[in-house]
Amino acid sequence: MKRSISKGMAAGLGVALAVTMAACGKTEPNNNSSGGSGDVDCSVYSQYGDLKGKSISIYTTFVDAEGATYEESFKGFEQCTGADIKYEGSKSLTTDVLGRIEAGAVADIVAFPQPGLLQQAVATGKVLEAPAAVAKNVDTYWTTSWRDYGSVDGKLYASPLGASVKSLVWYSPQAFKDAGYAVPETWDDLLVLTDQITKDGDVKPWCVGIADGDATGWVATDWVEDMVLRSAGPAAYAQWVNHESPFNDPKIVESLEEMSKIVRNDAYVNAGIGNIQSIAATPWTDGGTPLLDGQCFLHRQASFYGGNYAQESATVAEDGDVWAFYLPSADPSIKPILGAGDFVAAFADRPEVVAFQTFLSSPDWANAKAKVTEGGWTTANNGLDKANLRSAVDQLAFELLSDPSAEFRFDGSDLMPAQVGSDAFWKQMTAYFAENKSEQAVADAIEAAWPKS
């Protein structure tokens, strides 16, 4: 497999090769498929056709070790079909992709990290509707809400890829046991626990970090979204995300104020790191590491953070060094879950592109990806065999995503227009910590950034 930058869509859309999968409707899950280059059951891939000499380019936000697992998950497809997948991962995708689309210099397939960005791409007229085989996979293996996130004006353009659960709090089971603490079941219980930890010793309870280069602030937006779901409720959350109510609606400001009871309380943060202002300067990857040294007790972060702990040689398990519990709501009978995911859309309809796009929407790919990933990844594809997930917390996240009683809501900033969700919202939440900007001022500034049409 080559790692290369796409210089434009390949010419020659009229390829004579017939791809047998195009007429088969959907792919059947095969949990024995392998993403690696070892023993591969090529019968799993026969439906995608003979693609020798064909190349397909894909552009994603996944880089370094994370990107390597994606490349590894494609190897079975390459080995058995003969296709060459040209992979490019870039953290600049969110700022570069629209320009590439307009210039005609975009990859065959793009993994969009934000539905809002996907909608902007569709508005260019260059994104192709999902082919029939992809649509049938989506209808079979995902819930209606996930299909909706990949659709614009009722038309499906993109299939879901990976997913994450953000409504988690990381903790040390042993530290809890030693201190006699119990996992809280309600938001009020969590506040009581936080206060008790503060009273019991010199260790502040919470550690937080939101820095991420040009994307600094996204971690804080997750905090806000989780609080809106718990304080204002799922219905108000939907109205807020869709701008049916303004960003500075009183319910949203109240949610920010509820959040501030933890994240802007000097007695509660920023354990093992510094003061409240240090939150804005601490890399999100480092935000939870004080927990490993007993310098904090609690760290709110998504399921993929388990990969960070694993890289520190920590055992991520219910009886391990670190584990996670569901961020509780005010009403335990309501279980809102904040999450996110990526969506794959195509800019070419060559048979080999359709074949690869269909593979990415199938349980075949999901199981291959799970097998080559140490931790920090899951999916809402219900064709995934949970046993293939190598991380216990990824299995926990998959269980939450698969729970029919949970009220799953997509990351709000990812659904908002890019100039809000990945610009003003990030920047204002950074100022919220770095400059001690008030909740009302933050909400007012973000509302002012919302496009007028």
C-alpha cells in the first residue's frame, strides 16, 4: 500500500470491469475476515471483484499510529482483490477538503469527521450519492439516526465508519476501592463525590486538558454538549444544535453554569497539572495522565482515550489500572449518550471505488479494523463481533452504542456549521478557560458567529 497525496480524481470513469458486488444488495458479515497481511480468507472479498491494476485514493484525518491501523485494515481487501489503496491522513482535512473539492483535487473517497462538513461538501455538487450496495449495508447494519447523519435532504451520501462514546468518566478502580468511593449514578451523586474527594485529601478530583493545536477547544465543546443533554434535555439539545433556539438560549447558559461547578472550581481542577487556566494549555492527550499517578481521581473523556492509557502501559479494564463509567444524568431513567463518528463519501463512481466504498460500509471491514486495533476504536455497525474488539473499553462503548434504551445524540459541534462548530465554539471555549470569559459572554459570541443564512 502506498501513502500518497491525491492530485485529483483519476481519469477514465468508464471502466469495462464489472464488479460483481454491485448487484448483490449487501455484504454478508464474516467475522473471520482479517485486515492484516497474514492468513486471509479471500472468499470474504470475492464479492468485491477482481481489481488488479486498479487504485483507489482515500483521504482521512487519521495519522501516525491511528492511521497505520486503517491502512492495515485495508490489506485483506488489497491482497484479495488486487487493488492498491492510496492512503492519505491529515489533521488539516477539515480546513483543506472544501478547497480541494472546488479545485477538483480531492481523493476518490473522503472520511468526513463532521456531518456539518459533509453537508458543506454536498452543497458543492461534487459528492456522489451512495450506491445501492452501500445504502443497503447502511440500512441493515446501522440505526436510522446514523443513516440520517450521513444524509442531506433525505438522500444518503455517506456511510458511517468508526464511532466513539464521549459520555464517559475515567477513574482508577483501585483508588476508588481504597478510598471507599462508589461509582455515581446521578449528576448530583457525581457532585457529591467530587466534593468528598476534595475534603478527603490534598488531591484535586478532576484533571482536564483541551489543547490540540489548531483544534484546541473541542474537548471543552464535548463537556458543554454532555451538560446540555443532562441539564436542558435531549429535545432542547436538538433545537440548539439545529439553531431552532439560539446558542445563547437561557437553557444553554444554565448548562454552561452547571458545568462550571466542576471545571471552573479552583478546588476541583486542574489536578496534577496547574490552575484553571492550565486547562487551555494542556494537550488533551495529557489531560488524563495524572490519574495514573494518583494525582487526580476523575477525567471526562471519550472511549477512544483508552488508547492513550494503553500507550502508557496501563491496564484498561474494570479491575485494571483505569476504567470508565457512564457520565450520569440528573434523572437516572434518562440515558443520553453523546458520541461522534466519521462518514465515508465518494467523489468517483469507478467500479473499484464503489467496491471499496461498499467494503467500508460492511461488517467485513468493521471486523478487520477491530482485529488490528489495540484500543481506542469502535463502531455502531451492528454486524461487528464484539469479541473482535481488543480493548475492554471499546467493548463497553459498543454495548452503549448498541443499547436500544439509550438516547444517542451526535456531537453537536460536528453538526453545526463549520464556522461555528469547529471555529467559534472551539475558540470561545478556549477563552472560557484561558481568559476566564463568562458563560453568557461565551454563548453570546458563539451565537454572533452563526451564519445568517
